[in-house]
Amino acid sequence: MNNSLERLLDGMVSTLDEHIIPNLQDDFARGQAFGVIYMLRCIRKRAAWSTGYLRAQVDALQAVSAELQPLLTGLPGVPAISANLSVSAEAGEADLEHARDEINRSVCAAYEGFEQHHCALPAAVVSEVREAWERYLTVQLKTELKFNVSLNFSEISTGQATAKAG
Amino acid sequence: MTEQSLEARVSAYLSNRLGGDVRVDTLRRFPVGFSWATFGVDLVADPGVALPACSLILRMGADDGLYAPYSSKRQFQVLAALERSPMPTPRVYWHSDDRRLLGAPFFFCERSVGRAPLPSAGAPDDPVPEHRANLGSQFVAALAQLHQFDWRAAPELTDWEPGVTVDNTALHQVEVCVEDYRRWAMQPEPTVLWAANWLRRHAPKASRLCIVHGDYRIGNFLVQDGRITAMLDWESTHIGDPNEDLGWASLAQFNGGSGLVSRLLPEADFFRRYEERTGWQVDVDVVRYYGVMSMLKLALVNLAAAQRFQLSGTSDIRMAALATQSTSTLRQVQKLIEAVQ
């Protein structure tokens, strides 16, 4: 799960403005921080999540939905995967983000319904659905991890820099 | 709220509470922790005012904190009860959830000496390398003391977890996770749904119930001259299976790359010494089960951070940074389940 890009940029501006600049004594450093605030505000007007990042998530959701639909359709207590699964190859960031959220909502609702009613389903179906879901989780998590940067908890917890590699 | 206005409120509260003039000399926030804010408060009082100490700790659960909304009641209750235990805990003095007093739920407690070594290694004054064996023994001993505390006889804890039994405690904790998920997730999270169902299907029966610290690990105790002076951070404490704390303390997140439980001792030693201290046999399969649940709880903390940052308008950028860890934590949930299966 991520915060929205707009909120992340707003949050960084607030952090600099409220927590950092008031506590900086050096005028040059304060000027630099004001410069970063300005640049973040510029980026906020222009930036969006990359379509590559969103497209990979949508692709994984489309694949698992296609796998689950024939297994889950018509099962008692399991809501249908109702989201529109077709997303144009030319879709932009806003359309991809909307499609990702819609398909995710729909497929998760179907999976939750399946787990609530799995006792009444044939064992082979239960096992097939769970295996498909686990394959999807692996793809989804690995896809998102490609876009992660390692976080130094010690630095943000203590305010003390640690040695930089290289 | 500025620290100046908090100082004035603390002075007014303590003067009223203690029936004499009490003034804050200095009030300083410590940079630790993502949830309850911690302040060191130095006080000056008129002669005759019964201050328990001139320097206290004030902990406050602000409305934009990670797990808000907060209550100070349970932390105060458990710490008050544990004053009768040999486990090292800070003595508690006063608490209230009335936001009109200090602006947020709070409690005052003893200022224990020492510093908290972190899960990550490498701090210049890290006490772990010099005192590792000794700290490991104390870490196990304190956990055994906590788990063997007779919580049923504690009047402070009479209303804790009514209805929880050895049969349903694991399922009860799964439902706590699911409630937190419903509260914090801004969109459905497929791995959480899957893990919660796995935990439901594999919930073990507990051998016994005890006070579970809920965040028992390095980073949550103070050390002075090689001695653990206080176990801290009791906000996740509940009645449950003692194996929960064993699973939590053993998470890789807290070993700083050392492969040791909380950077202190090998897992096999941790279990063996715990068995020796308690006389109870550790069921490693149950510990592994609670390891999965613990990792899921960590992932839920990441989701909480994302939600707090997105919706509460907090300018604490640590929340956004913590939120970015949800994917890697959920991936570890998946790997732990695969390893158990």
C-alpha cells in the first residue's frame, strides 16, 4: 500500500516547513530547505506515478481475475468479479490507477466471499483457488518490491546519520 | 500544541493533583517511538508537596499518533499491577484520558535510568556487544517473570479480555488483526486477507494464558551498566498465549542482521532458557504460528502509518517512510507461511 503521490509531496513540504526550517540555525541551510519546498511544489503540479508501475499491478490483477472467474462464478455466497477487466494499452496514469483500484476491490471481495464459504465448496475448487491466489500474491508483491528503496530506520528514529556505503 | 503551552498545562495539572505549587523546569521530547510521545519533565515544587521524584516521564497519545485514538487506561493498569512483580518496569503515578487536561490521553511514570539499544547494530555507545550474554539472560528472565505473574489475582486487570480462553485466544488475536485491518487499510490488501484466513485455519489451542507484552524486543528496554532497568512500551499488552511474545521477539526485524533473537542470543538458547525459567515446554510450531501473526501485525502497523499520513494531515514524514515498508513486510508474511507449510 502506498500513500498518494500528492499526499507524499504535501507531507514532505509540511515536514520541511514545520519541523526542519524552524530548527535550522544556518541561513544557507534554511535557504536550501526553502528551495526544496519550492521544487516539491513544482513537482506536485507535474508528477504522476509511472505508468510502468501501475501497468504491472493491473496486469497481475487481470491475470488472477481471469483465473478465478471460472472457478468462482456462481458459487454460493461469493460475489462475482464485476470490475471491467479490459484496460486499453494506451491508458494513462489516471485510468490505470482507477482500473487497479476497481479490479483489486472486486477480486478481493470475491476472495473474501470464497474464504467465508469455503467449507461448502468442493476440496478441489478450494485448493485451486488458494493456489491461484498465492501465485498472484507472489507476483504482486515482487512487482511492487522492484519499486522499493531500502529504508534506514535507525536514521529516522534517532536523527543520527549512519555511514554511507561506497 | 507548543512545548511552552504543554509546560503550563503540566504545571497546572500537577499543582492541582498534588495540592501545592509545582512548576515545570524543563520539558523535552525524546525522538523515539512512532506512537506514544515521550517527554522528560524536570519539576520544581514548593516544600511540602509530595513529588515522587523531581524528574518524571510523561507519555502522551496524541490524536494524530499511529494508533489513535488512544487511552492510557490499560498501560496504567498493567504497569500498576506489575509493580508487584520482580520484572523491571517503571513505576506509574497518574493518568487520564481527559483531553481537556493536557490535550491528549497521558500518564506519568518513573524516569528509569539507562538507554534503549536499538534493533539495528552500530550505534557508537551500543551496550549490546559488551554485555550481550548478560543482557540475553535478563531478557529471558524478565519475560518469564511477566508470563508467570498471577494476572488473575490482580485487581487492576479484572476486566481484561473477558471471554478469552485457552481455546479461543489465537482466534481472538486474529480477529484483533482483522479489526485493525478494517480500521487502517485504505484499500483491500490481498496478502492480509489470505494471511488472516490462514491464521484462522491453523489457530492453536494455548497451554495457558498470561500477560502478553505484545512488543517484547530490543528497543523496548533500557540498559544501564549492563543491567536491564525497565521494560517499556506496554500499549499492545493483552491476555493471551505466552508463545506470542516468543514469536514476536524472534522476528528477523529485530535481530539487526545478527541472526540472534533481538541481537542477544540464539533462538535455541532463548527457548531453552525460557523453558528452564518457567518450567514450561516451548512448542516451536506454536511459536512459528505466532511468528506469522507477529509479522502480520507489523504489516498492519505499516498500513496504519499510511492511513495516518494520508488522512490525519500529520507532517511526521516518518509515517510515510514506515508505510513504504508494507510490501516487504507482507512478502515476509508470505514467506513465513510458506516455510511453516
